[in-house]
Amino acid sequence: MGRKQTRTGKLIHFCIALLIIFPISGCPALEGTKQRVKIETSAYEKREEKAEDQKKTEEEIGAKEHLSQGQQLLARGDYQGALKENQTVLSLSDNRPPGDSALFNMGLIYVHFANPKKDYGNAFTFFNKLLKDYPKSPLAEQAKIWKAVLQEFEKLTQTVAKLNQVIEDSKKVDIEIEEKKRQKGK
């Protein structure tokens, strides 16, 4: 009925049987290879994480150095230099400390009484950004206070402007009244 199998036919059937059995049994030989690959991958990932942590640490150290330099420049009255150093800190910090200190310092630079280029609007913006980006920062409470002070200052400035306008209008009315008195007196 059937033909006698040849040696090659037996080998093919054996290979097919192995291909069916290996996936079912989990092939211990392959399991060891899988484990070795996992270990090597894990070691590679750890090296990558370590390199990334080292890079972050170097950036943090660099950021702190720029922050210190910025504070020294501010103390010397070099407001533009201090601003540049704090901007560098901000770019290096990537929404991590000491970025909060840089934002706070930039706000202080723009509100500093001796800064010829003081700009209360920019100061308000930096304090607001600190509160938005770093709500849990130890400087957040001070930034809230500065924001409130700047808002109050803005209100007072507007009130003074209105009062000055009222004074100008009153002077015009007084001048008109004096003119009318002179015309009646003639």
C-alpha cells in the first residue's frame, strides 16, 4: 500500500515534528538565549540611563554655576549680563530646578529699582511663569507676593493717571473762569 520511507523523508518528518514540539515545550535552549538577551538589553538600558543621569547632573551643575554668576552680575549692577546668565540657566534646566530660581531672578532684575531698563510687565510675566511652571517651588509664595505688589502698583499708577487728568481738567476750568472774570471786569 504505501511506499517505504527514505532516509530523507524520515529526516523531513523529524524536523517538522521538532518545529511543532519546540514552540509547545518552550525550548529550554532558546529560553537561555532569551534570558541572556534580556540581561544584555537590561545592562544596555542601565548604561544609557547612567549616561543620561550623568548628562542631567552635568547640566544641573552648569545651570547652578550660571545661576551663581547671574547673581554676582546682578549684585554688581550688570542687569543685562545677569539676565543672560539666568536665561542660560532656564534653557539648561528644562522645567526642573534651578529653573524656578532663574525665573524668580529674572523677575527681580526687571523690577530692580536701579535697573534703567526696568519693566514691571516683564517682571509680572516671569513671576507668573514661575507660578505656572513650578507651583511647588519654595519661591512660589514670594512670586505670589511680587505679583500682588505689581498688580497693586499698576492699580495705583492708573489711579494717579486719572487724578492727574482731573487736575489738568480743573486747571483748564480755572483758566476759563479767570478769563470770564477778566472779560466781565472790563
